[in-house]
Amino acid sequence: MSAISSGNPYLVFSGLAFAVVLMPGADTILVFRTSRALGTRTGLMTAVGVVTGPVLWGVFSGIGVALVIARNKSIYTALALLGALYLMYLAYGCFKSAADGGATPLDAADEAPADSGSMRNAYVTGLLTNLLNPKIGVFYLSVMPGLFQGRAGPWDGGSLGLIQASMGIVFLSCVALLAGKARRYLSSRRASLTVEILAGTCLLAFAVYVIWSVLHSPGGLEAAGGPSPR
């Protein structure tokens, strides 16, 4: 990682984070599906939950928690599999909605206030999709030593997380706004079924890939060269 240590570490990381943010992942699918089904506000809250994850993972890396997870294959595998199971649970929700006819009250105004319970659930859902992905922690552990040329603390990790979160919220907000605007065009039963099935299939595919990668890789820091940490 010495090759990336020259220059301002935050500027260097910004380039890395920008590339990561633009890679589509389960969080993009989740925000789009939530915004289309429940409205832009709920989708934005899901996005806020998603981008909270990198900040926490950055702090975890700075205080050594992520290192413990990365170096312990059992913990790393358990966390990754738990994340895969959660993605399967979200996929099940999509398929169940499709089986129920894909019915969503899209005739209601998108500006209608959402209750605090649904907003809280949206935030937690977004947060869990990120926190249950240990590859994010491995990503921070793999770049921080080269950026700071030594041991980085929780402030350093949290600062990097804030950079990624800032970029992520801009990208995911665009996804939420576009999906919210598209609600009127995706309000038919057929369109709802299509979106739910596609979203469920994508989430299930991500879950299957996580399981496959965990079972076919050494895990932890040795797996840091794997797919996008999102």
C-alpha cells in the first residue's frame, strides 16, 4: 500500500471511494425498490442508513474491531453469512410482494408524511445491509496503513467513512429521487410485479454470491481483493 501513501490521504481515498460508490450493489437495488414502493422520503431514509455503515466501519477499523473480524475466519464467515441471510430475507419480501400481486398504494401522494415507524425501519434496513458486509471493514483495513503510513486511529477511519458516506448519499439520493419520480410510470400491476421480481432476483443473486465467495475464499484480509466492498 505504499504506492498510495504519497499526497493527501483524504484526496487519495476520495478517488478510491468514488469508484466504489459508483459500483452498483445491493444498496442501490434496495434504495430503488424502497423509493418506488414507499416513496422518495422512505427511500432517502434507507440511503441514510446505508451510508452510516462506512462511517461505523471506518471507526471500527481505527479501533481494531475490524481487524479482529478480518483475522478471525470464523467471525468473518459468520458475519458474511448473516449478511447473506439478511439479503435473502429482503429478497423474500420482494417475492412475497410479487406473489401478493405487487400491490402498492402508489396512488397516494409521494409527499404524504411517512410514520416514524416506517422511517425507522427504512433506516435500520439500509444500515444492516452495510454493517453485515465484512468486506467493507477489510477494504478500510487494506487502504488505511498505506494512506496514513502507520497505525490510523478511529478519527482517521471515521473521516474516511464520512468521505465515502458523503459521496454515497449523493449517488443514492439520485437513485431515490429518480425512482420516486418514476412511481407514476411504474404504478401498474404489471410494472410492480416486474420491479419486485427483478429486485428480489438481484438481492438473491448478491446473497448467493456472498455465500459462494465465503465458501471459496480464505476470508478476512486474504479476501480483500474480492468484489466491491458495498
